[in-house]
Amino acid sequence: MVKVTDIVLWDKPGERVLLLGNQAIVRGALEGNIGVYAAYPGTPSSEITDTMAAVASRAGVYMEYSTNEKVAFETALSASWAGLRAMTAMKHVGLNVAMDSFMTVSYMGVNGGLVVVVADDPSMWSSQNEQDTRAIAKFANIPVLEPSSVQEAKDMVKYAFEISEKYGQMVILRTTTRSSHMRGDVVLGELPQEIKEGKRKFGDFKKNPERYVDIPAFQRPKHKWLLETIEKFREEFNNSPFNWIEGPEDAKVGIIAPGLSYAYVKEALAWLGVDNVKVLKLGTPFPVPYGLLEKFFQGLERVLIVEELEPVVEEQVKVWAFDKGINVEIHGKDLVPRVYEMTTRRAVEAIAKFLGLETPINFEEIDEKYKKVQEIVPPRPPSLCPACPHRNTFFALRKAATPRAIYPSDIGCYTLGVLPPLKTVDTTIAMGGSIGVAHGLSIALNGSIAEEQRKTGKGKKIIAATIGDSTFFHTGLPALANAIYNRSNVLIVVLDNLVTAMTGDQPNPGTGETPHGPGKRILIEEVAKAMGADFVAVVDPYDIKETYETFKKALEVEGVSVVVARRACALYRIGQLRRAGKQWPIYQVNEDKCTGCKICINAYGCPAIYWDPEKKKAKVDPLMCWGCGGCAQVCPFDAFEKVREGEL
């Protein structure tokens, strides 16, 4: 069976293959002769990084899982300054992490082509907001490409490298959850000889302090260069192969559709049976090419702009039309919602209102039927996996710190601890935010232990933060240093499942593994000790009693306590056992011992345990049990018994 990672490396120009949008981006980077790739995984961009990791060594590309997006951006940037083509990829909120360097570098430019892939998440399917990267690019004056198909996702990367080098500026490839995860036909292009041979490329950095040192005297003249360069991109985009006008030339109404919205507009027009509309397909939402706008607006009386999220294209078009004195009725966010992702329905409703047509079906009637179905179908909230070590950690933490404690947490699988019955997540904001929030709450509620006026004893509020291992290295380190330095009084629990689990089991510094060979493992507990934490311990969350007792000790300490709860991700572990043909333990309920107290369900909440209403007993689904034995430890009546031996 052919693997998709083999297909991405096929030397078969003209061959038509089926690829995920993110996989097509990797193929485009290879066709563009990329030399260096660096990224921190973040959905919906993760498959770009994982696919690149799988093919990099064979293609002669240096690839790394960086500790965060800022580091990844700086790694790719430095490779570009050394003359190599480089790329980084991140989710939209990852750009916030890279923003400090990103904004400064916009003035400094690049040498080798530098492509920054930013995957937005309209509707927030796996994110905390739905910020629009196009708006950030407009603020920074960095050009944006946005694909409308999987084919364009591939082709745009090579084009981005070319124009990045042509104008000496980085280029953003903006994708969304749909364009990242949709599959489509892709016609393969030619691979460069170096990629086919797997020949590693090395650059050459030439010193130029006036360009690469960002003191005000050097940076001040570059703002003018930045503004001049973005206008060169605007001219370039007038002839971009990803922008075109279609439809009758004598049409009186027109629609502008950037990126994936173009595909929805085409579906909507076909569904509505409308063919007398002119369409401007834009693959370059910023800067909008004014020359192409002039051609498009000829003969039009009314224009609708269909785009997701912020009115980035709409604002540019309206400013241009106003400055030109063009008397055309322009609509956008008055008809197209500003929140959530574009859908065919949204495009149909907006275009129907714009053209004064009836929608082909009654969407309101469908909504009413959906509401009735919702009332019948039981809710299926997400849950931590069976045998997830985080469940045991949360259970022990809640027991030790009590429900009255405050539990700041972070971004990861473990955020699901917010749900019943665990309820050990009270705040999350961003990567690494748990420790910063915990410190702030400690100072606000209890005071620093360096202060004479502070709360102690029973009057002290318990604050226990949780953070994942990858997140700890991502942005937890500065916050931990701050808490220790400022004499905070908090417990910090690092949930170390030995992998970056939520985004697809990528390695991190705590694993010591890299795609290009053995790295150096950095132990979290050693970092905490070196920073000066007042109490440091490592526990195995599969031993709930030991974990509970360690938490109790940590909570007695005045200062910053760090407890590392280390146990491999259950899903990752089970996958390894299955591939090795090995078994894992399975537990079942001894009905003679089960009293029906429901502690295993109402306090512990493993999805492998369910309630038998007829027998009024707990039961274990053997297909879901992954053998951690947590149920046997929390049951006060020893009703859970191991019925199959196996590896943990």
C-alpha cells in the first residue's frame, strides 16, 4: 500500500493524486526547493509539520519541531537570511506568539524566499478565538495568498517563494480549517534535482548590521521601504495566476470572492441557477490588486463581497472605490455574517438577498427540525480517553486541594478537565497562561510570601495550576521563573504524557526525540530545580495514592511547588502496543462487590465505565478499557478486578 508521504515525494510530474490540503502545501514547498522548515504543531496546521517530518530526511530538508512559534519563525527567518528557501507553519493564535519578531522583520526583509503558513480557524473548531490573519497581515503590510482549492494550496507555495525572493519580503499563505483538511485532486509538478537527490542545502550569511540590527537609526528608513514594497506586491497581483475575472462582461452585478469563499460562491450560484453575474476570484486578499479591480468594476452597478470573518477585502475595495469616485453600490458584511466559517448556505442566503431571490430550500424549516432532533438525541460531550493519566492526576489533585481551590489550566487535551466530574479547570487563556494566571491570583488573593502582610494558614486560598509538558517548554518557562522570582505561593502540576498529544503525538524537548536524529532530552523536574522551585517531585499518576500524598506535601510548602505527573499518553501507548501485537490489562466489575455507589462514574468518570440501570451496577466496556487500573484504586469496595494481564 502506497503511503501518502511517498506520494508527496513522487517524481511524477503531471500525475494526478489525492491529497489533504496540508499535504499539498508540503508538496508545494518541495517543488519550491525548500531548504529549512521549522514549526510548533497547532491545529489546523499540524499535518503540514507531520508530513514534512516524514519526508524531510529523504528530501534533504532540515526540519524541526521548535519549542514555540516565535522560535520556529526565527529559525526559518535565519535560514532565509542565509539564502535558503524556508517555511514555518502555525495556527492563527501561534502568530500571536511570533508577533514580536514578525512585526520587526517586516521592516528588515528576507533573502531566500520565506513563507509563513498561518492556519485560521473560523468557527473555532479547535481554538480559543477566530482572529483573521489577513487583518494582522494588513496591519504589518505583509502580502497574503489564500487558496481556493487543494491544487492552489500546492501551487501557491512555490509562487510564494518566488515573489518573496523577487521583492525581498516574507509572504503569508493563509489557510483555514476547511482548506487545511479538505481533500482534492492535485496535479504534481516538477521536483528540483536537489530534492530528488535528497541533497542537504547549506547557506551563507553575509554580515550587514545596518540591515539585520533593529536599532532605531537603522530601522527608521525601512518603514518607507516596507510601504513601497507592499505596493509592488499590489502591482504583482494584478497579473497573479490565482486572480481572475469570470462571467459575462455585460453583467450589471458582480461578486468578489477571496480564497475558499470562491468555491462556496460557485456552489451557491449553481444552486440558485444564476449565470448573469460577474465574479472576481481573489487568491490575494491583501493587498487587493487595484488594476484588476478597475477591470472588474467596468459596467457594474452593484457588487457583493463574500468573505469569511473580518471585512478585510471589503474595506480595501470600499476605500479604493471612494478614492476613485466610483459610484457603485457595494455590499459585504451587511449581508455576510462576520462570525463563524463560510458555508454554502451562508453564501446562498447572502447572494439571494443581494439579488432579491428566494433560497432554493427553506433553511428556517430545516433549523426547526434540527432543534427537535437535538431535544431527542442525547448530548455527547468530549471526554479524556480511557486510561488517560490526566484523569488520575485531576482526581488526586481535586481530592488533595479540595473543590474550593482555584485551578488555572492551559491549552491541551487536559483542558477537558473543565467538565464534570473532574471540574479541575477554572481558567484557560493561552499557551503558558496557567502559571501566569496562578501567580497573579496568588498575589491578588494571598500576597507574595516576601510580603509581611500576606495571608497564611486557613485564610490562604489554594491555587493549583496544570500545564502540559509541551506547553511547559512552549511558554511556561518565563512564567515559572516569574512566579519563583516574585515569591508566589502556588502548586504547579506539569502533566507530562511524554508527547505533544493533542496535535498528533509530536515530540518535544521532554522526549529528546527529533525528526532528524536523537536530540537531547530536557527533564522538566531538573528545569524546575535549576530555577529554584521550593518543592519538586515526580509522580506516576497511575498510582493515585502516591500522587495524592505528593500533592498534599506540595500544598504544605510555602512558595512554588512543581509536581511532574509523568505517564505516557494512553492513546499513544495503546497504538504502540497494537502495532507490536501486544495486549494491555482489562478490568471488569465484580457484581457481588459493587454496591452501586457510582463513585467510579460520578467522581472519576472514565468513559469505559457505564451504568447498568437494570442491575443497578457499574460495568466496564472491555473494548474501551485500556487497563490503567484507576477504577480499582478509586472504588471503596474493591469491585474492579483485573481479568486480563498485559503491559502498561
